[in-house]
Amino acid sequence: VQLQASGGGFVQAGGSLRLSCTASGLTLPNRAIGWFRQAPDKGREPLSCIGASDGSSYYADSVKGRFVISRDNAKNTVYLQMNSLKPEDTAVYYCNYGSPYWGQGTLVTVSS
């Protein structure tokens, strides 16, 4: 199953966006799902991860306290609520569960 991220856009510093991760109409894998990002000329950075059903979560220091991950298995969607956005958050955001397929991601641009 390939996951697809959506919900990116252009926002001013200090603003918020909510990203969504779906399995193209299919059921989410019964595995932990993570959010990642890749800024221009940088490697892919893991940001956050949520367990399959127990709600356990992890956050990278770069987003801790600003981003919130959640999961609605009934809607087959994982969300990433991004608050207090900074220009350095500008990147293409992806979701994945360990698949070698990453999808196109969704672009988030934060202006200063």
C-alpha cells in the first residue's frame, strides 16, 4: 500500500497547517506510520510517528511542542497538525510506514 500526503500549502511564519495521510482509499496498514520531510538540498528528516492502535507517538526535537500527530483508523487517515510554523519548516512532507514507495509528498512553504 502506498501512502499519500496532502494538505500542504503556503503559510506565513507563525501560522498553522494540517496535513493528511491516506492510503488512496484503502485501509491504513496496521503498523506505525510516520511523517518525514525533505528540504531542498537536504536529506529526508523523520519528524513524528504514531503507533497502529495505542496512540503512542514520537517527535523529533525540531518539531516537539509545535506539531501534533494523530490517527483516525475509522477514516483511514493520519494527521499532522503543524503550529507555529517557521521558514525552516519549508519542505516536501511525506508519510510512510516502511514501504520503499514514498509518493510525491506535499509541499509546505513558510514565508518569513
